[in-house]
Amino acid sequence: MTFDTFDIGGDMKVRRLGYGAMRVAGPGVWGPPRDREAVLATLRAIPEVGIDFIDTADSYGPDVSETLIREALFPYPEGLRIATKAGFMRPGPGEWRPNGNPDYLIRQARQSREALGVETIDLWQLHRIDPAVPQDEQFAAIRQLIDSGVIRHAGLSEVSVTQIEAARRVFPVATVQNRYNLADRQSEAVLDHCEAHGIGFIPWFPLAAGRLTQPGSILDRIATAHEASVGQIAIAWLLRRSPVILPIPGTSSVAHLQENARARHIRLTDEEFAQLDAAGR
């Protein structure tokens, strides 16, 4: 059995279960990981479990995640796609400060290209639209990165439908990365918009399910029926929810990576999907 696939930007095929590389940094997404060898082993196992899409950012560390990905996987296996992001500065652990200055975004994208060791970044995403900078100036910087060949495709993160449409007037929006999971459905309208326009939707925090993880909950009962973890069922629900969804669960454990990857084999029945959908809402 193989993963379902999605063509990012219409021409870059990836399997629909990826890997989010935020957790390879230290506590507070700051500094090096506590167990560097475990992180490197996890990154090296990504192609082995059939994942070909990695999502990272220059702010993870900062400048830690991208460097570790290159150390673990370069030269990259054929077909492996790496997405990265910029637009956040990191004053300290757990602190995130938006910076949408066009010169900063362009400089950071070029630095990410060097850190990853690639000629062109497969997918580069604006981590946040900076409210202190006119959004069209930020979009124009992204257009420049595409036109200059620094990046192949571009996306946005934590945006509204209105913002997506404003960006699409400047450059093709290939992906949107918003917080979304079984129990957090605030981006439902954005997801529907992405599906209608063939835009990949990358849900961050995909495994969160809150009260639904409690023993005896519908999520717990369905997980038991499938001999799976609640996290695997949460992933399976996302994969079923929309053909444009690209979940990116992250971990620094090979065992947990393997567990997440096995979620692609789970096929929820119509009734199970409907029960989970109703409980999540």
C-alpha cells in the first residue's frame, strides 16, 4: 500500500504524510537538541519509512533544524522535498517576533538555501504576515525570490482566505500552513478554500486532540478497534478529511516516526470518520 500523493504547485509530487522538523531543536525550539544522535537517527530514517516531504524553518533553533537536516540527509535522496520558512526572529527560547521586512525575507531565504545545501528551495513559506509591514511588500519579496530562482514554490502560514487571495494576485500560492487538527477547526473555511483552488493545506499541530484523547472517548474507542494509537487515528482522520491536506507530525524518536508513518495504512469507515468529525466539532 502506498501513500496518496499531492502535487504542490501543480508539479511537485509528494506523499501526503510528511515530517515536521520543529522538534529537532532544543527546548523552547531553541538551541541544539538534547540528544543530537537520536535526532540525526530520526532524520536519517525519514526516507526509510517512505516519507518524502520535510517541513522546517530558519527560526527552528534558530538555524539548527536546517543544518541538522543537511547533516543527516545530504546528498538528498532522489525525490525528497524540503520546505522551509522565514518571517520570525527569535529573541530567546519560546519567543517569536515577526519580521516581514522584504530585505530580511530575501536574505533569510538565501541563507536557508545555503544551510540546506540546495540550488533552489522546493517550497518556501512566509512564516507569518508581519502586521508592521505592508503585506504587498512582503508578497513582492516572495515574487522576487521565485523570479530569481531562489525558491521554486511559495506558501503562507496562519492566514485568512482574504490574505490568500491578496497574495495570489502577486504570486502563485502553492501551500497554506495553518493550525488545524481534529479538535481545532478554526481554519475550516481556509481549508475549504484551499481544496477549491488546489492549494496544499499543511496542518501544524496535527496530533492535538484535547479531551478526545481521554480513555473511553470516541477517538480512543476507534483507535482500539484499529489496534492503533490515538495519534495514528488523528492522522488518518486528517488524510481522509481532504485530498489537499499534508499532515507533518514531528518527533525526535525513530520509533515514534515509524508509528506515525504507519497511520497511512489505516482506513477509517464512513461511520468512523463521521463520528470523529462530529466529536471534533
